[in-house]
Amino acid sequence: MHGLWLPGEESLVLRHHLAQEFGLELDWFRYFGASESMSDVVARLAAFVRALDAPEVHLVGHSLGGLVIYRLLERFPELPPGRVVFLGVPCVASRAAQSAASFAPLAQLMGPTVAEELLTPQERRWPGARALGVIAGNQPIGLGQLLAHFDEDNDGTVAVSETRLPGATDHVVLPVSHLGMLVSAQVARETGHFLTQGRFAGAL
């Protein structure tokens, strides 16, 4: 699941690693966060997952895509079992999004999904039915660094503290930026290790 304003093709490197190194079969789902409501996105995604007709479905979400997965499993807990990995997902807040929303041109581009999920602090908690691994970055390269004026470790868009979700199985911080994590071999290895083993390799 891709992030806001991204088409999904940017995860090609990540998908290649997961397929080649871990033997996973990959599918990607496209949504339009700037024009669709979260409810509509989640309904389409649930239909997509069911159509895979697989006994086990792992889910990987980058940035806003992780929150789509969160809402999907909240609304449709009966979907096939599997593990979940979040990549740079602002689980509890997004100071960068909140700052961007104060600029009218950017606010108009954000759309209803961002308004629902990122512009007010959220008290989310992972339900624990599926194992969740969270990967955060601490290489501060990105526009969000200018908007949010972070005074803590961040990936240039999301602060490490914003990625911590109560109830998650595992959490790891890697030297990558928000977009850089999509082309990082280390992120791909940790993602694949969690999906197949239930823990990050660095945690063992």
C-alpha cells in the first residue's frame, strides 16, 4: 500500500527483494488519497484482498498506506490471516501534515483521507490479532523536515515517535529517509524477515 500522492510503482525495488529473497508473491493496490474517502478506499481494498483467494495475505503499507491497512483490519477483521509491516507510518499523529494543512495550496491537495487520519492526534492501538512490525527511519531528508521543524529523530517526513503504535509486535529504526526506505535493501530484508518469521532480524 503506497503513500499519499504516490502511484505504487515506487515500491518496485522493495517488491523485487521480497519476491527474489523471500519467495513472496506480490500484488499492489492503488488508491487515490487526495480524492477518495477512507471508507471508500477500505471497501475497495477489502474486495481486492478477497479476490486474491489466498489462505494467507500479508500486508505492507508505506506512510498513509499503513493507516489504510489499519482501518481495513479494524473494519474487516475476518479477512485471511497474515502479518503486517508499516514503513514510516504516522500512527499517532503527523506534524508535517498538520503544518502543510496551514498552507491553502497544500491543504487542497491533501484530500479527505488525510483530513480524516492525519490532521488531528489519534489514539490508535494495534488490536494484536495479527503480528505488526513497524519500521521507522532516522535520516532527515524530506519536505516534512521544513514543515514540521522536528527536534527529534525523523525520516524527513515522519518523526520516529509518531511511528510507535501501542500493541505492535516489533519496532526498528533504520538509517533511511521517508522515501529512501522504499529502495533500501536493508528495509526490504527486515520487511521480508518479519513477514516470514514474525520478528525483525535486528531484534534477534
